[in-house]
Amino acid sequence: MGVAAVAFLLGFGLMLLVMLPNLWALLAGVVVGGAAAAGTYGTLAGREQSRRRLSAQLDADQERLRAELAGIDQTVRSRSAQLPPSTKGQLRMMVVGLEDIVDRWDALSRYPEHLDAVNRTIHRHLPRTLELFLALPDSEKPRHAVEFKTQVGLLAEGVAKTRDTLVSKNLQALQTNRWLIEESMTDPDEKLFRDHGL
């Protein structure tokens, strides 16, 4: 083999060494890529676990509130003779409204101030109001009926506001959905002409 051939082979070998990836660079790429993939998987898995925990918490809250409402409803029905006649219907309608709100608990979770208010109403305010009035001697109840009726009215007003908020948000979501459907079904060229009055 001539000197020129040996020089060519050495040059070609050096060129191949330069062109071939460095083993350490390959190893570093695999490690960094693997770490990035693991981080992404961890983030996604963490979000899913968080979503499941939140969903389980909402379900547990919903069941607890349903049980408390059933107890309140039972008290209103069984002790109805001791309640002022003007409040009986209002109390029953309030329980029905609260049941409707609890059925939409997932939607309400986006409004923490309403969520807390409903929790307090079912867990503390409504049972306490009933308990205090029913604990009065029957002879004293007519004298304090106006105060009881005022408290029930305040609670009913709060329940109505929360329910109205939920319904209006559901209507807004429904309207937004209609706009999205209309947008996706409309030919873009036709929309462009219509938007420009042509």
C-alpha cells in the first residue's frame, strides 16, 4: 500500500471519528431525555392524582351534606306543628333549593364563597336556627315567631342567591356552547362576508 493510500485511510478514519457521535454525548442525551420524560410523566400523573383527590373530596362533601339535609328535612316535617305556619313552606322550599345546589356541587366548587356559604347554612345556620326556636317552650313560640321568620327569610334569601348564581352560570355555559357549535358549523368564507355585511 502506498503512502497516499495510507494517508487517505487515516484521513478517512479521522473524519469518521469526528462525524460519529461521542459516546459520552449520547449517554448524556439519553440521561437528560429520560429525566425530561420522567418529569413530564410525573407532572401529568400528579395532576391526575390531584384531580381524583378533589373529585373524591367533592363526592364525600356532597354525601355528607345530603345526609345533613335529610336530617333537617326530617326535623321540619316531624316538628311542623311547632313551627309558625308562615315558615313551613319557606323551610321546605329552602331544603329543596339546598338539595338542588348540593346536586350541582361540582359546578359550585368553582365559586368558593358560595361553597362556604352553603356549607355553613346546612351544617350550622339552618340547624341552629331550628334548634333554638324548637327549644323554646310552646307558650313562648308565638311571641318569638317574628324573629324566627326573619332568620328563616335571611337564610332563604342566601340560598336563592346561590341557586340563581348556579343557574345563570349554567345558562352562560349553554350559550357559549351554542356559539362554539355555530362557529364550527359556519363556512369561514361565508362568515367573513357576513361579518363585513356582504
